[in-house]
Amino acid sequence: MKPCVQNRKLIVWLTLNALDSRQTRQLRAHLETCAGCRRHLAEISRVTERLAVAETTPDVVASESFHRKVAGKLRAAKPDSFGEIVLAYFARLNRPMALPVIAVLGLSGVIIATWPQPVPVASLPSVVAQVLPPASADNDLEPTIANYQRAADQSLDKLDALLTRQGNRALPSMPVYTASTRTLAKESF
């Protein structure tokens, strides 16, 4: 009689004392009713005992051909597909936990599938293109950093032309201050 497929790894982990107390109790309860799993536990326990008493030889050095063979097999090994990884994950989950995880994933998929998509904007009619200001409107730009940046983003020649036009503009009339108006200004405060 063969051991239960879902319990093979758990039995190995049990012999290594790598299970938590809840898993250990559940597996021990199963072992009382399943002869195949009990026999598998006995076999793994014998192997574990033999490995524990076996001497290790740390000075053993693997040959270069061994390393090449191992590296070749690792390169040739087929990686697990996404589906196999997901199935293995759910197989390892305990049953009470698997259902909520599957429900959350399903709900997430439904939300993503029904999420409103942006409505594509139809191309504007050609009449709008006639309403746009002509390229010569750069002559009337205010002398701001944003306008200079926009001109520089379009091309350095446009920036140069804009700066030249700004420099050639007549300055607005400014008040002229003299020593007499300066003393008046101080007295008024």
C-alpha cells in the first residue's frame, strides 16, 4: 500500500521535527488510520537514523566533470510554469485558508475585468485646427520663465528669437527718481 500523495512531504518533515504542533497532531491522527503512510514513516525514519549516525567526510572533493554535469542538468531543467507554481502553492495551503485566498483572487480578477476603461477620444474636427493661434503668436509672449521654457522646449532657435524680441522691445516708461523726490519719499513715511 502506498502513502497518501499529500502526506509524503509532511512525513519527511515529521521525521526531521520540522512541522508545527497543529500539523504534527493532524498527521499523527492520520497515521493511526492509514497503513501506507505508517509504512512510509517507518522507511523514512530508518533513513533518517542511518544518516544521523553516518560519518561525513568533509575532505571529499567533487571532480570538474561532476560540476559540469550538474550545471548542464540545471540549465536543461524546465522551469515550473506559472500554473504549476500556483497549484503547488494552493496544495501546500491548509484547507480553511485556501478558500478565502481563492475567493480574494477571483474577486480581484472580476474587479480588474470590470474596471471602467478610459473612453477613447475621437479626433478633433479640422475646424478646430483653424481656430488655433498661428505660430507667430510667440511675438506677444509675456517675459516669464514659463514662456521661455516653452520656447526652449520647442527649439533653441525659438528661444533665441524670443529673447532677441524681448531685448528689442521699448521699455515702459519708468518714474525717474532724483535726490529731491527721494527725500520726499522718506519724509512721507
